[in-house]
Amino acid sequence: MTKMTKNQKGQIVAACLAPHPPHLVYAENPPQNEPRAECGWETLRWGYHRLQESLKNLDYDVVVVLSPHWRTYVGTHILAYPHFKGLSVDPIFPHLFRYHYDLKVDVDLARAICDEANAAGEPTKLMTNPDFRVDYGTIISCHMTDPSWSKPIVAISSNAASAYYNVDVMQEKMIELGKATRRAIEKSGKRAVLLASNSLSHRHFTQEASLPEDMSHEHIYNHNQYLWDMKMIELIKQGRNQEILDLMPDFTEQAVSETDGGALTWMLAAMNRPKLPGIVHAYGTVIGTGNAIVEWKVEDSSSSESGAHL
Amino acid sequence: MIANSSSTLNPVLKGFVLPGLPQPLLTPEANAGYKKLRAAFEQVRGEIEALNPDVILIYSTMWPSILGHQVQARPELTWNHVDEEFHDLGSIPYTFQFDASLAHQIVKEGSVRGLMMKATDYNGFPVDTGSVVALKLVNSNLKIPAVILSSNIYSDRAETVVLGKATLQALRAQKKTAVAIIVSSLSNRLHSEFIKPSEDKIHSLKDQEWNAKILEFLEKGRLEDVAQLSRQIHKEARVKKVGNFKPFWWLSSLMGPHNRYTGEIKAYEAIYGVGAAVVGLTPALTAARDLEFDEDSPEHYSGERNVLASMSSMGPGMSSQTLSAGEELGDSGNE
């Protein structure tokens, strides 16, 4: 493990698919979260524990996360205030997630990504209001990958291009944003871990067991979603990252996937779609949605599948 | 002529359509249109003060829910709100009072009618920008307690109509009067690039034409006609962020599913491209136009029918799509 000097080129050292069901933080019972749970969703939580152990062996400076729960319709926005402290209450699951957060932001890198994105023609702005409440998707993905919050973060909003146009347009925009993110990281001299904060299939049950952690109620919403999730995981495990992008429009539509927020596309583009298998730490369902915890050890990869196209 | 002043017919004294974006609250001077909207909000505030209802009911399209329908039941909420999109316009400190008793009554009535209902009572709960803007502008210094209902992203007409009826039933059970507000834009497509306030305009001519059609109906008091057009409005003038365009289903089933209203368009302007209208609807004795409506008015929500399931997996019982299945046989089928 070697620390880079400022003159060295920065790089993405790992990229993670890090879904954000609040149920996982709830079941972990960290001191920051008010509700208490007996247990629940162990398969996914144990997967996150394996990811945490793996990241502990990496030398990195910053976490860059894109969350679909900071949804912006006018361009992409990036947190750019050095310190946020507050209470995040999930509007859908307030009985599970009322989390007291205290986090640091790498404002320099946030500005650099913003500048690179605007230079590439993607409307992007900085969020500098200190009263802003950080979205729970960002918080959950960051907490589950590093409960000690040992690194500063850069949090990027999810532009709603899928809803405004279609998944193809979203992909074009997120590929540009991913490229801009990579360029900014390389120029910064920093070593970054990327988090795509999204589930795979994402149709929820609209009812909940009286005890949320009663696992006898937990299963995938339907078989169609499960088949799609398995297809994507097969591609991930085989390192066929370009095919993931190629299938994204159909997958997003037919599995009602949270990839509509663009996080996975952004991350695959930022890591330049290497021919690199992802390590699937876990797959499991949360209130019917399909969630995979995946790690790509990008630092170990030297080849690119089709980076010339990017 | 106000037909309902005694509240014997319906405890909802008046209905309003209000936009939810923060510009009229935070930057009314930035654009002449924002200023007109702000003035219209203040007009609504004056009317509410004169009516002096027991409660302000809000159905907000900017509070999405998944686990059924959430109802704000915290007696008081204090926060310093920042909009996730327009955070650069400033923070919005607020303290709001809510009618917890009525909120729980709505939850009870909705549950009896088959809806998944949840009372929401948590410190720090994120009240949506639209509700914050509405309550800051139309309830300032009035201190009228409010109830906010979420908009379930998956629900469709039957579920929303039943929610409106449950809300009405709760008002009657507690013998309370109300004004009903839907927080919703008309067309909802924002400009996707950053613009100056002086450059603001409705996003497209098509959106403008649909907004004009909706406003034409509302000005004539044709509330149920707009409700019946909701699916078409969703298709033509709404970005598909949720399953359907629902607020007028709730409002019409709450106030009465007909066209006997006096409508007043207090303002219609663009906010960052969306169609933002402030509209008042007052119960009246006569209708501008009465049409036959071709959709059921369900009293009870029976859940998803799972019409794509195989026949072998279907249990016994009603499988028809109509909630009045079999009634036609009772009318004439045995004769």
C-alpha cells in the first residue's frame, strides 16, 4: 500500500455498488440511528461487512457517491460545504431511519468535478447552503461502507433525465458525468472510492409486516425482477461491464430498476468499463427490491474493454 | 353564490390549487410572475382567514409515499427547510401545528375502507417543499392546524377516490370544517438547464396549451371534469415521475364529484418552466356543465386485482374489474 504524492495522478481505486435500503442501517443498530431492531436482512449486512473489511485494506482519500434520493431536475448538483451535521429522517420509512449524521465534504474535489462537468456541457452546480439536509441514500451507502465515516465525501445528485427523456438520454448524460468525475479525480492527485447508491430491481411491496424485521415476509416482488437481477449479476461477475450498459435501458424499464437514477451508469463510465469482474459480496431483497453489494477493485485493473468509446 | 355556507352538505368550505415551488416565497421580486403568484397566495390567505375553518387539509404531490398513504400527525414540527433543487434561494425556517386528532381519524377511516394508512409522527420529519411553501404563505399568523396527506406513487384512481372519501368521513366524524388544498403544478416540466428568473417561461407550447385547457375548466367550476381528465393530463402534460396524476381525484371526491363550483383563477405563471396556478373553487348551486361520467365511484379499496395472474392461482371471489360487479343482474338480469 503506497500513498500517492500530490504530483502523482489521482485514480479511482475501487468502485462499489452500494444500495441504500434504510432497513440495513436499522438492523445494524448503530448509535446514530434512533430506532432499534432485533435483527434482519443479515445476508446483505454481512455482505456489507465483507466490503468494509476489503476497503480497510485500501489506501484512499475520499468517497464519491451518487444517490438517487437527491433527485434534481435542473442539472446535476454536488455538495460543496465542508461540514454537515443534522438529522436525516427517511420520508418513506421514518419508523426505521432517523439518523444523526456528522460528515465532512471534500469541497476541492466537489468543485473540480463541477468544473469538469460544466466544461463537458453538463449543467452542474454546487450546493453551498449549510442548512441543507443530506439525503438518506448518500448517508446509508456511506455508513454501510464505512460506519466510522473516516473519509470525506463528495455527494452528487441524481439528474432526472430518465423521467424527463428516457434511459438512453440518462446514460449519455451519466457517461459524460462519469468521465468528468474521472478527470477531476485524476487531476486532484487523490485516490477515490466510488459508490453507486442504488438497488437493482426496485418494485416495492406497498404493505409492510407489523414487525419490519420479520424475515418470514421478505422475498423478491416477482420472478421477473429476480431473473433480471440474476442476469445483471452474471454480467458483473464475468466482468462484462459494457454489456451492462448496453442492457441498462431494458433492465431499467422491465425490472423497474433504481438504475434509472444513473448511479451505476455514472460509476461504470468513471471507471472506464474495465474488463474486470465485480466481487459480489451479497444479494438479497428488502421489501421486495433486489439489492447487490458489489466491489470492483479498479486499482488492480489495467485493461479497458472499450474505453476508446468513452 | 356560495351553496355550502351552513356546512350541512359538505364540511369543505372551499378548495384551492396551489403550486409548490419556493420562488413565490423566497424570491417574489425576482420575476413579475413570481410576484403575481405571491399576491395570489396572499389573497388565498385572506379568504382562509375569513372562512376561519377548523383545519387546512393538504394533499401534496411533492410528498411521495410507497407504504400506502401517510398522514402528518405530529402536533408540531419545527425545522429549517432547504429545497433540494433550489437550495441557493435560501433556507425556510418554520414551525407548523397539525391536527393530530383529525390525522388519526383519517387513518382510521381509510383503513376501514381498505387503504394502507400510516400516521406519521416523528421529530424532524422532512415536510415537503410544496407543503412548506403553502403553509408559510396561506397560514402565516393564522395558526390554523393543518393535516398533510402524502401522494402514493403507485396508487391510481380508485385508491385516491377512496382516500378522498375517507378524508371527508373523518371531517364529518369530528364535525370539523376545512379548506382543502392540493399542492400541485399543472404541467410539471422544469427547464433542464439553469436559467435566470427573467428568462422564465412555460417549458413548451404543448404544456401551455394543456394548462390553458385545465384552467378553462377550473374557471368554470368543472372540478369533476378535470378529475375525469386526469389520466389524459398525465399523458400529455406531466413528466412520468409517478403512476398517475392524482390530486384532482382526491379533491373532487372530498369536495363532491361534480361541477357545481365557482372557479377563480387568481394567478397563472411559469416557475422555472412548470405551470404554476393559484385557483380557488367555491361550492355553488348550479353547474357550468353536467356530463355523465363513465367511471365508478368506489367506496372501498379492494387492493390490486392481480389481473395478470394465471387462472389457477386465482382464489374464489369477485374477479371483475368493476366494484359494482353483479349489480346489473339485480337490476334486470333476472327479469
